[in-house]
Amino acid sequence: MMLSCLTRRPSQYRFMLWPVQLGALTQLYAATEPSALEYKGRYLRPWARVGEPHDGTKDEAEQKKLWDYCQETLKPWLT
């Protein structure tokens, strides 16, 4: 018997419990839907819904910290 917390907190895992057929829906929509050309700079959330990024991602200081961290971490593979 395998125990899992998926059934204890279903609202947290709702995004993982969808049919496999929806797996590439957002990417296919972005690549083939003509109206998606109007979404420049916007985000597509799962299942082809237009959304906004989390407010925390808009902080330029945090963006720089993440960029610097990634550059430092990947340095051995970038040289």
C-alpha cells in the first residue's frame, strides 16, 4: 500500500490531476492560435488561459539576484 498526501489536500494538487490529453494544450494554443499574437509579453497559464505573473517576479532586485545566482552556478559549464 502506498500512502500519499494527494488525497489529503486535493486543492493543492488540483493542477496535477488533469487528463493527459491536456498536457500540451497551452503550448499548442500559443503556437497555433492566431489571436495569441496579441498576447505579446503576457503569460499563458495552464490550459490556454491568459494570466499575469506573480508580483514577486516583477521585483527587479530579485530578478538580478536570480540572474547572478544562475550565472555563478552555471559558470563551470558556460566557459
